[in-house]
Amino acid sequence: MSAHILLASGSEIRAQLLRQADVPFEVQIARVDEEAIKASLLAEGANPRDIADALAEAKARKVSMKNPGPLVLGCDQVLDFEGALLSKPKSEAEALAQLSAMRGKRHMLLSAAVIYRDGEPIWRHVGQVRLRMRECSDDYLSSYVSRNWHSIQHAVGAYKLEEEGVRLFSNIEGSYFNVLGLPLVELLNYLGLQGVIDQ
């Protein structure tokens, strides 16, 4: 029996969220040049929300073109800090610089999901979460990055709320699932309406 959904993402946390929600799926990672897509869109003046959506769509389209029939779910998450796009840090120094710039200020996580079928988009949603960072000390931020680098190098903004990163924040507004990179409630509502999952 083929899966109802192909997840065009190698994210273990997204796969875990779908498994925990009892959604049948298989993983088929999309090979797209995310940096080239981002650079092109930034050159055109695209905003972070549109970039998240475009990246999610590129992944869904790539897998859907090779797999007619099933629903293909593409996802991406970006961080909007004062209108600028922050990506996964390339070094501990970059992680520290990102966190230092954001402390005491607000930023937004944008989690995009796009579903394709037979090479065509049929659903999309961009969830957003607003976060305010505490005024963390230099010493704490430095030790935080050093202690957590192995994990946070894979996270936009250089933190994971499901880990020690939660200590960095004074206020969070929005769905926790969007923080984890998947607008899960909206996705489940759509899948239920389409009869893909029971409701």
C-alpha cells in the first residue's frame, strides 16, 4: 500500500510530528538548491514570508514531478528579524552574533507548508510565531552557543525551543508546532477535509 503523503523533507522533527498525529506518510527528500533560490528571491526584494513559501513549494514540486498520484508535502522555515532573513548559522561565531543582535527584541518564525499533487499546488499555509528574546548576558549567550552548538547549527536563529533555547525568551505568541517548523493544526484540518485522515 502506498502512503497517502510523501514528505519532501529530511527533518526528523517534522516526521515525528506527523507520526505522533497518526498521519500515514513516507519520506522522500527533495534535492533543491535552497541557497540559490534564497539568493535569487532576495535579489528581487522578496520578503521572508514569500521566501519560506517559495522554498516549501520548490521541494513539494520537485518530488511531485517524479511521483504522480500521492500528495507531496514540502516545508520550510525562515526567521524574519526586522525584515531581514536569518538562516542557519555557519559557525559558532555567527550563531553568537545572531543571538546577540536579537536579544531584547522581537523576531518572527515563518513556517511554510505546500502540498502538491501531480505537479500542481493544491494547498499552502504559512504559520507565524512572534518571539521576544530576553536581555541575556554576554556570558550566558557565549556558554549557550558553546554548549549547544552541535544541535543549534541546524536551526534558524541558532536556537531550539524544545531544548535549552526556551530559556532565551521572555514572550512567545503563536503555535508551538510552527516553532517546530510545521503548521500542523492547519495541515491536519486540510487532510481531514480531503478525506486523507479520519475526522
